[in-house]
Amino acid sequence: MPNSSSSATAAVSSASLDAARATNPSPSSAAPAPMLSMLDVMALIVGIVIGAGIFSAPAMVAGAAGSVEAMLLAWVIGGLISVAGALCYAELATTYPNAGGDYHYLRMAFGEKVSFLFAWARLTVIPTGSIALLGYIFGDYSSQIYSFGPGSAAIYAMIMIVALTALNLIGLRSGKRVQNLLTLVEVAGVLFIIGAGLLLTPGTAPVTAAATETGSAPQWGLVLVFVMLTYGGWNEAAYVSAETVGPKRNLPRALFWSLALITVVYLLVNIAYVKVLGLAGMAGSKAVAADVLHAVMGPTGAQIISALIAVSAITSANATILTAARTTYAFGRDEPMFSFLGRWNARHHAPTNAFLVQGAIALALVGMGALTRSGFKTMVEYTAPVFWLFFLLTGISLFVLRRRNADKDRPFSVPLYPLTPLLFCATSAWLLYSSVQYTGIGALVGIAVLAIGAVLLCLRRPSTRPAP
């Protein structure tokens, strides 16, 4: 799923290009140029995947895992599932390099109706749910510094969304260097927690034998829904396939080694969490990273890490707001039904209507999270079924396009075909089922919103723009 912490700038490179063309027409047609090395792509993937989710999701995983062994195994399984999916995406991205990524593959394999639903999901569920989710992470950790009371997290989330939307409306841009610096701060925070948890645990830390079990059998479906949340975002590499130097060699290697590194980091940070708090302590924590630093360094340590995580959430949310609005703008240009979203404000160099609609949807989702009194969990539930549905369809598209274009040159082929893509499709289908079966009202709302898109699909006029 689109990672809750990611700065997915690459995800809308095509939309940004459209915007640039709309405001600065040129007689020549620009096209993406190969400029990214393997290390550049690795930095992009690591920066997208490692983020604010690892500061909140482990508490949910601990509560559903039942034992430390099951919890740690779940993080390894999550890494393996991600690698299987990454290999599938590597074949699609190197065979059909296009800035449209998933949208391009789905449209080639299944036609514009499925791609319409995917675009609708990006408008209403996936990025907007991620923005609300990041708002709750910001709220949970900001409340460790100053609390507004029982609804503090939701209040902070709404303030963040309104403020960042307003800043983007007046034309604020996060510079590349600033964004990379803040991502570095985010990763440094994870490494700081690992070091503190593993090396500075005091003898009085609340770890007991009883604390290593929660007394229940693992709920594997629910566990992996939250684990895979924190691995989400690696698929954004597909959007820069046309800009990678030597994609046949570098893109698959970048995906594999990035995910291997991320899996190791996730294992270490969870070992640090459980060493300090115990499994039961993790499960009962509202801000697990802050609680770990409070245990090993006192209130000052907890406030320092809370501030770092709050900054990380703002960074990721701002990038998501900026880039997702451009996807919405491009969708409005493609679809007559949503043409009001495809208007570009030349004065502020921003898709104003897209920002306003996106902000309104995100605020409504924060309100839904406040009603359920479990904002972060509700937002995961809301996005998960829709995300896994389209991940499954992208996996299936590999089989469809292999058969349809059997003679096409494939610079990279999935190892152990068809077993690897079958594994990815099977796990995606299981996680789709689990995200509906084992979660709550948020999942039903997400499915209902997608169903509204299906109704609109029946009413739409065919797009006048050519297929990608």
C-alpha cells in the first residue's frame, strides 16, 4: 500500500510534466531521460518505505501476534512478500517503462474501465487515506509533547492537513534538498531508537518473561495487514523506470537490495521495541517509539523522538499532499466527469481545485477516525482492501501481458516464473481477504467508496485522451 510515510514524488512525474506543459507550453515534446543510478533508486525506495509507519504499526502487530517469535517472523515474511512483488514489478517496469506505473500496466492489461477505478481509488482512498493516517501519526506523537485532551490526535491531524493544504495552495514547494534532509532525519530517528533500545536498556526496564506473550494465537491475516503497511511504497520505483540508467540491471537490483536492507532495519527496530517494553507493553502503547525512549532516557528522550517523528510525519504528508493532488489534476484532465479537478492555477502554479477536494476528503477521513476512537487503525483498514485489490490486479496483469505480448523483449524476467508471481498474487489475494475479514468499519467504508466509483463508471463518457 502507498506507504504512510512516503514522499512519493516519482509517483506523479507524468502529472507534473503535464502541469508544466500546461503552464509553459513548448514546441518540443519533453520525455523522461535516464539519469538515476542504482544507488539513486535505492535511496528513493528506502526514503519512501522507511518512515512514520514503523513508529506506529508495530504496536498493532504486537497486539495481534501473540508471541515475540511470531511478531519477528511476520516482519521477515513481509520482506519476502515485498521481494516477490518487487520482482514482478521489475519485469513490468523494464518491459513497459512508463511514468504512469501501475495505471499504465492496468490500462494495457484490462482497459480504461479498470484504470478509471484505479484513478478513482487514488482520488478518494489511497493517498487521501495515507494523508489522514500520517495526520494521526503526527497527532499521536505531538500529543506526547502537548495534549489537547481525549481528541488530541484528531485535532493535531486536522491542523496539519489544513496548514499543509493552505501552504501548497499558495505555491509552497518542498525543495529536493530539504525533502532529502528531512528523510535523513526520519531514518536517523529509526537508527537512534535501535541504538538506544539495544544498547541503553536499563536494568529496570519493564521486560519480564510474562511480557513476551499476549496470551493469544497469532492472527496472521491482521498481523500481515499492518506489517505490509510499513513495507508499502517500494512499487513507486516503477514510476522512475524510464529514468533509470541501465534498468535491466539496476532496477531489479535496487529493488532487491533496498528491501533486504529495509527488512533488516525493521527487524532490529522491533527487537529494540520488545527488549525495552515487552510484547504486552508494545501492544498497549499509543506511541511505541516515544515509550521506548522514555524508558531508556526519561521524559527528555521521549520528547526528542516525538518531535523527530512529528517532523517526519509532516514531511511525508506534505510530499503526499503535493504529489497526490497532481495525480488528481491529471485524472481531471483525462475524465470529462471530473474536469473541474483538471484546472491549473497559473498564478500560484498549483492545481487549486485538486488541493481543496483532496484536503476535504482527508479531513472527512480524520473525522471518521475520531468517531471510531482509533484513528491510525481505522485509516489502515480504510485503505488496505482497495490497495490490495489493485496490487492483485497488477500481479495478474503480468500474466495477461506475457500471454498477449509473448514475442516482446523482456530485459528482466521474473525468476522462477510462474511460481514467483503466483506467490505474489496469492498473498495479495489473502491480504485482500484478511483486510476485509479481520478489520472493522474502516474497511467497509473503503469498499463502499470504491463501489461509488463503479457506479460513476457506468455513467461516464469515454475519455477523449489516448491510452498511455
